[in-house]
Amino acid sequence: MQQPLLSVLVPTRERSDTLFYTLKTLVSQDYDNLEIIVSDNASQDNTQEVVESFNDPRVVYCQTGKRLGMSQNWEFGLSKIKGDFLSVIGDDDGFLPHAMPDIATLLAETHSNALIWQKASYDWPGIPDVPHRLTCPLRNELVKMAPKLLLWMVAKGYTSYGRLPVLYSGFVSTECINPVKVRTGAFFHSNTPDVYSGIVLANMLDEYLYSTRPFSINGGSKHSNGISGQKDTNRESAKRFFDETEQPIHGEIPIIQGSIASYVAESFLQAEERDLTGNLRLDRQRYHRQIFAELLNNDALIRQEGLVKLGSLRISKKLAGKVNLAIGSTQQEQASTTNNSATSRFDGHSLTVNCDNFAISDVFEASNLATKILGPYERPERCLKYNFATLVLRGVERVLQKKLFGAGLPF
């Protein structure tokens, strides 16, 4: 069985403190057919020294030479890739131990063009108002996804983009990526390259595998941009993010800080404009309503700025009335209801632990703890299917459960 060449792109800029541990999770992988491309966006710190300190032939350091926007840095790194499959990882994220050989085996045995997974999450220490914790999904299912169906649901606003074939959440064949570059001159055409990649690749793929068992960890550190930033303190980093980009933001539904839905809508519209979503069109009105709902949960200043921006768009009269009322509202701001408890908890599908109890301080140590929690990877005996039939059956199941519960039956 031929093992594929796996390429991992690590875009970075002046985050050498967390980058070191991200690279440590990668060079620790017992898999030789691996290339690790570090795309350094003109860092002024010791990033190059940190990368070269590993002295690993699988690590390739590239420097952009000048400051680029995030999407342009991803595009620059993409031009250096030589592998059969590509994954992009943040410079405060990490892969679990033994992930690469398990991923390579799955891809080779199933002949799949993509493997996406539900990631574990790790909150680094030192983030204001955020506990130091690791959350690890515990299920181990392998699902054969129908990307066109999922993309339709995203277009209609029925589901999140999270299970799309996002480069930030898995490996995708470069044979599916390269034709997009040829067709549009570049692969990334949105300031949210991770979301955009999932939308475009969903249209390129006939099917792909989705694992509920994680192979990597999504890290959140003091450096993280966080597209859902909902604090006034994030406004300066958000301004810097937009000032540096060379990619025009779509005018119909622009990116609005504090609303994930606006990032999804903007990415979808960019792909739609380039005829990369097939016959699917974004449900603008539904996304307008979702953006409004998300903005209401923000701090006052971000909420106010976001609502003004939303009100300037071509929204319905009914929604415009709600936006105007929210803008003019003088009600006292309610205290945040965020649960900052760092205690361990189990919800049946995932386990959250307080990392301070395990003397963990970085994503490399967190990845080792996640592997101890999960144990060695074992491929599920049966591959589930996500298609229209299973979607309908799942919906019927939920309705019946609700009705049976309402009837007070003992099951």
C-alpha cells in the first residue's frame, strides 16, 4: 500500500512562542512521507531561528519577504506545496501523536480524496476571562459525506460550515485544489481562507470522509485572531486584519466583526461570484437574520458598529425595523453569561478538563493528554452515510422523540 505524501502548511507571523510547540507536535510524528511548510509572513521576531532549531528535513521554511494579508500568506504557502494531500494548521494548534500514520492509512485504504475531522480544542493559559482547558470529543465514527447536500444546507443557512471539507480541519487531495487555482488564478479569494476553502472544495468533491474522532487540536491563545471576536479589546487586532488585506471584501454581505455568519456569507458570495458553488445561491435574507441574532450577543461597542453595518445592507423592511430598534436601544447591558468554569465536565460526547490539574502549559502537552484520553486510533468497523435519506430519517427521529417525550411515555 503506497503511503501518500502529506503536506502541512503552517502560516505564521511573529508567534514564535506558540509556533515552537505546534512544530513540536509535527516533527514528533512517526511518518517520513511528510512535508511541513512554514510560511513566515515577514516576521520580525525569532521565527526563522525557531523553525531551523528543529533540524528536521521534513520542515521547509519560506519567507514572504513583505507583509501580506492572511489569505495572501496562505496562497504563498500553497505555492510551495508538493504533497498529495494538504492540511493547514494554525501556529498555536497541534496534531495528536501518531496522527499522520493513522491519517495516511485511512486515506490509502479508502481511496478517499479528503478526510475531515472534528477537532479537539485547547485554550492556552494567559487568555483573559478564558479558563485553561482541553475539550476532547469522545466519539469514534467515520461518516461518508455528501458534500453537495451539505453545501446546499450551508447556502440555505440550515447548518454550520464546520463539517465542510475545510483545509483547517483535515487533509484534501491537491488534485482537487489545483484545478481551482488554474480556473480562478488563485485558490483563496476571501479574507476567511479556511471557511472559503470548505465551500469551494465541497463543490469540487463527490464525497469525502468525516471522522468524529479528532486527529488535531484547535488552539486558542492570546495571539488568536478568532473570527468570532466579541470583545471590545479585539477591535484593534480586527482593524489590523482588514488593513493588511489585499483581497476586496464582498460588498453585498461584508465581514462584520462579532458574526460568524457574516464570514460564511462573505466567503460563499466570493465563491458564488466565481461560479464555484454550482447552481447553489446563498439565502441572503436568512443570513441577514442570523447576523442580526449573533450581533445582539456582543459587547455594546462591537454590537453597535455591527448593527449599523448590517442596517446599511439591502435587508428586509421587517429586519430593518428590528435593527433600528436595537441601535436606538438604551437598555442597560446585561452581564456576560459566559461560563468560565475550568472544572472537568463530561456531556456524553466530549470531555473537558482543567489543564492546570495536569501541569500542562502548551499545545504539545495538551496533544499528549488528548491521546491518553482517547487511546490508540481504531478504525470503525462500519462507515456511516450522510445523504438525503439519512438526513430525512434523522429529522423524523427528532420529531418522534419530541412527540413521545411530550406524551409522557416511559421511553
